[in-house]
Amino acid sequence: MTIPEILLSDAYWPWLMAAAVVGAAVGALAVWALSHPRKSRLRDRNLRLAAELQTEKRLNEERQAVFEQARKQLAESFSALSVRALRDNNEAFLSLAEEQFKRHQQAAGTDLKERHQAIETLMNPVRDALKKTEKQIRAMELERKQAYGGLQKHLEGMAQGQKQLREETSRLVQALRKPEVRGRWGELTLRRLVELAGLVDRCDFYEQEYVSDDEGTYRPDMVIRLPDDREIIVDVKTPLDAYLDALDANNDEDRNKHLARHAKLVRDRIKELSDKKYWAQFKRSPDFVVLFIPGEQYLAAALDVDHTLLEDALGRQIILATPTSLVALLRAIAFSWRQVSVIQNAEAIRSVGEEFYTRVSTLVEHLSNIGKSLDRTVNSYNKAVGSLERSVLPSARRLSDMGISSHKELKELEPVERLPRQPADKETS
């Protein structure tokens, strides 16, 4: 058998264990025998070291006590020194701080003054601007108050005027309900329109012209003259009762009833004017009469209800006119009168021109005769001067040579060489 196999067999293990135990016991005995003197030495050293340790502890306690006493003394000394040093340092610090504070205060005061002056310099324009702004604001506030007061007065005046207007309108409406007031208002409106068109009273139109015949006396409101001795009859009608009632109506039904009554009143006025037949009494009038209603709205309201009113009026030889249409008619009449005036002025200018031409011809003849007379006078003058120079002056000069003289000298006479201008002939002109 090999050694590994012997070591791994079961019979070998008990022997092996016994050998191990015996070996261990022998080893222990050997170790004890060797270590017994060493332990004695170690024990002696241990005792010596314990005594040294005890001595060191006692010395350490004494040193600790001395150190504690020294520490207390140092603490007391340091505390006293600290208090004294702190007191000295505080006094020095306070003195130094006071000096520094004074220097800084002085420097700060100087700097503050300079800064204050600089700020004053910078703020002066701002202060001036603020003062100007304040003045402007006060002025604007004053103007606003004045304007507000004026506006308030103006509004009060407008309110008062509106109130007066309502009162005047109410009084006017009440007055227009009276027939005589309405008639006079219509006549004044007609007169203003005629004058506005350029016609002149008692020259181009007549008011309240009377005409009488066997059937009675007729007086239309206005007779307007036309060129060629023609005339137009204008009569004013103001049926306003029903129209004013329609304006005051509170509902459409009542308003429509009053407007229907207004249209009927206008139709009745057309019939009344047609029955008068003014064109028969005024022979120079055309066969129609103008019925003037002094308001566009009055006729328009009647035509809105009665659509045949205008045609029926024309059938009765009545022309319905409002301020707009009547002004157009009057403008045409005024233009025709101006044309007649232009024609008459042209005839007068022609007559004056003929007379002026005759007078100029007579004056030219007189001037021609004067020119001829001047020509004969010049010839006679020149002959007389020639005779004087030939016959008289030589004898006078011989007398001067003989010693007979005078203070005045004989002057030389010049003949007239200029001839009078002859008028131009008709052929050359």
C-alpha cells in the first residue's frame, strides 16, 4: 500500500489521534519549563512599574494643583489686565472716535453744504418750472371756472330761450286759430315773397285792389303786373284749424280724421275762389287765379289725403301755390320785367345816340367855319406884316438916323407860318 492510502484508511485514525495528544502534552511541559523564569521577571517589572505609576500619579496631582493655582493667579492677573487694558482702550477709542467723528462731521457738513448748494442749483429750474406750471394751472382753472360759468349762463339762456320759444309757439298756435290773424299772416308772407323776388309795391304789384260790377265788389289779396299790360290775380287762403288739431292729436285715428277735414277745407277754399271768377272782373288777367297757401306742409298734408286735389283745382282754373313754387313764378315775372326794362333802355339809348350824333355834326361844322376864318385872319396878318416891313419900318429907321429916337426900340415882327388844322372828312375817318 502507498502512504496516501495508509493515511486514508479507517484503522490508522485512532493511532493518529493518540499520537497527537501525547505530542501536545509534551509540548506544553516544554513550554512551561521554558517560560517560568520569564514570568518571574515580568512580575517584578510589573511591581516596579506600578510603584513608578503611583509616584507619577502623586507627582501629577501635585503638578495639577500647582497648575490650577497658577491658572487661577494668571486668570486673576489677566482679568485685571484685561479690565485695565479695556478701560484704557475704551478711553483711547472713544477719544479717537470722537476726533474721527468730529473730522467726519466737519467734512460731512462741508460736503452737505456743497451737496445742498448743488441740489439747490439743480432744483431751481425745477422750482421755477413748477411755479410756472402752478400759475398756468391756476390760470387754466380760472379760465375753466369762467368758461363753466359762461357755459352755465349760456345753457340757462338757452333753456330760457327754449321756454320762451315754447311759450311764443303756443301763443302763435293760439293766434293762428283766429281767422283774422291767419289771414293777415298769409298776406304778410305773400308780400315778403313778392319783395324777395325783386318786385316793387305800386309798380309791379298792388294789394287789396278793388273792382266793382253789377254783381258786387271784388277785392283779391294781390294783383301782380305783367309786361304788355297783363295781370295775375293771387289770393291767400290759410285753412289751418284742422291741421293744428292734427298736430295736437294723441293717436293716429284722430290725426287721420283731422287731416281728412283739413283736405276738405282746402277743397272748399278752392271752390270758393273758383266761384268768384276773378278773371272775369279783371279783363287783363289770364283765365286762372293763383291760390297761395303760406306753407309747404299745409298743401302736402292735404295732397297726401286727397290725391286728386291738384287736378280738380286746375279744372276749376285755380293754381295751387306754396312759397317755393310762387317764388319761382315771381322770379320769372321779375326777369320778364328786367327784359322789358332792357328793351326800353335800348330804345332810349338809340334815341340819345342819334341826338348826340346830330349835335356832334353841328359842332364839326362850326369848328370848320372857325378854321376857315382863322386861315383868312392869318393871311391878312402876314400881308399886314409884309406891308409894314416894306413901307413903314424903313421910314422909321431913317428918322432914327436923323437923330429922332425913342426909349423903345422897334421890334421885328415874325410872320405866322402855322395854319389851323382842318377837320377830317367823313370818308377818311
